[in-house]
Amino acid sequence: MSFTIELIISALLIFGGLFVLVGSIGLLRLQDFYVRLHAPTKATTLGLGAILIASMVFMYHMHGYVSINELLITLFLVITAPVTAHILAKAAMHHRVKLMERTRNKHLIESARIQLQPEQDNEKQEQNKEV
Amino acid sequence: MSQISRGISRVLPMPLHSVSLLIVWLMLNSTTSLGHILLGSLLGIFIPLLCAPLRVPTPKIKRPLKALTYVFVVLKDIVVANIEVAFLVVGPMHKIKPGLIAVPLDLSDTLPITVLASTVTMTPGTVSADVSADEKWLYVHVLNMPVDEQEVIDWIKQRYESRVKEIFGC
Amino acid sequence: MLEIAVMLVAAMLCIALVLNMWRLIIGPHAVDRILALDTMYINSIALILLYGIYNQTPLYFEAALLIAMLGFVSSVAFGKYLLRGDIIE
């Protein structure tokens, strides 16, 4: 295996590993659930994508053909990650999980919970501001 | 002529699904041998026939080329913006100012809205939380809200929603 | 060089798994725990792929694909349970 290929694979692996680690650090460090939802769903998916590409390049060089299996895993994860995030956000709203104190537009969570339009609340907010 | 097309649509109620089933089957086995192509075609014919009664009417993709460019735009956004979020996560916590916004939707059907909501979730910094029951508002949680919240709404509307609208032609 | 990189990334992934485990234990709400579990699924897929590179075999992809599918379905089932109180309506 040539040096360049090895360098590319290693760089992709380390890039992916760093992103997976950052996603997990975010999961632990961030302060409320809705903010925590941001880190793992995205950083981890990107990191896994990088590791999958590295593995694809490696297998191509070991066996001489591109195995499309990994591409399928990436595709599957990219399609399913938003669905999981969405259903978890819905569950959190249903159980009235607390938002961080300094979250802006906190009132929207109540209308989002019962799937109503936000308009009335917005007007109220503006009126409050004017007062 | 119409009889022939009706006959085809009876045997293949969802041609796009049949083709994608065949492609996924070949990808799963990562081969292009004749036997697998035959088996995949059989699956591609029979599974849609079984699933046809479950189908929900959805708008068709009007412009496949636009859809392809959309995928690339989103991929680029995922990579670029993920790095920003990574720095935010590792940096000091008090810098993060989360917020909620309600984005007014111009889209009219479930499939385009689902595509838009998934894109919003995959692009870092925003997670779509819910859609109002009348499908006119998308609630989005923003990780780091700029001072002017209209900026985020405009970004979502111009960069993603207008493209989704073009793709589905609604 | 590749071996060093593989070891380094394996260490990173193990640390990530431990952090997820931590969140799984302290998570103040059930939703946090589900999120931690979902992240653990994804991290273990990464670890399995890395093991495949280490052993130079493509055999583990099938396992990774299975974990990806089961992980998604179980996360959605947990979320649905929290949302409705039962899984199959």
C-alpha cells in the first residue's frame, strides 16, 4: 500500500474519530435536552460518514473492488438520523422537559407542543415589548 | 396506447420504487451477477404489488437535476457548518445562546415538508422540533441564535425551502 | 502509520462510548437516556468498522448494517412509547 493512500485513510479516520468524540462530549457537556440533541445527531453522523469512506478506500485497496455496502450504511444513517431527532424532540415536548433559562422565545414551546399556530403568542410578545 | 400504459401501471404500480429496490438489492450484495439481477427484479416487481394498497398519494419530483444539486448543496452545508458546531461544543458553554423560532411554510404537502424538516435537522445549528397541525409553521430549535432571529428564518427559506419548492413544483 | 491511526481512533471511540455511558447513567430524563443509547449505537458501528479495517476483512459490514437498522428501530420505538404510552396502536 502506497504512502499517499495510507495518509488519506489515516486522515479520514482521525477526522471521523474527532467528530464522533466531539459529538459525545457535546452530549455530556451541554446543559439542556434540546441543546444536547444538536451534538450527537449531526457531529456523530458526519464522523461516522468519514470513517465509512476511509473503510471504503481501504477495502478498495485490499481487495481491488469498491464495496458499496458502506455507502448503503451512510445513506441509511443520513436518512434515519433526522427522524430519530424529530421523534425524540416530540417526546421531550410531550413530557415538558425543561428548556434552558436563557433560551429565547420560550413561549413557542407550548404552542409547538399542541401543534398550534404561533401567531397569537407572537402578538402578545410584541405587545409586551411595546409596553 | 392508454391501455398499454394502464397495463404497465397495473403490473408496476410504483416504477421508481421498483428500480430503487433493485438497486438497493444489488448494493446490499455488492454484485452485478445475473442471478442477483433476476432476483432483485422479482423482488422489485412483487414487493410494490403487495404494498400498493398502502400507498399515500405524494407529489412527484418534477426536476430530478435540481434534486441532485440540492443534495450537493446540503452535503456541503453539513460539512462546513458541522465544524462551526464542533468549536461551539468544545468552547465555553456560556457563549451558547439557544432559541426557538417558528418558520412560516409555503410548501403544501407532507413529503416536501418532511424533506425540508429533515434537511433543517441535518444541517447543524438547527433542529426541527414540530410542525403545526395545519402544516403552515415549522418549529425550529436553534443552537446559537444570532441577535436578529429573522436571519435564520430567511436562511432556511431562501437556501432550502425555495429549492424544495422548485424540485416538487408546488 | 495506519496502525497507529487505527489505535488512536479506537481510543477516541472508546472514550466517546464511556462519555455516552455517563450520560446514560446520569441523564435527568428518560429522553436523555434514549438519546445517549442512540449515540452509543452509532459509536459502536464506527468501532466495528474500525475493527474491520484492523483485521483487513469486509465481513463486519453486515453486522454494522444490522446494528444501524436495529438501533434506528429501537430508538423510534422508545420515542413512540414515551409519546403515546404504548408502541403498537
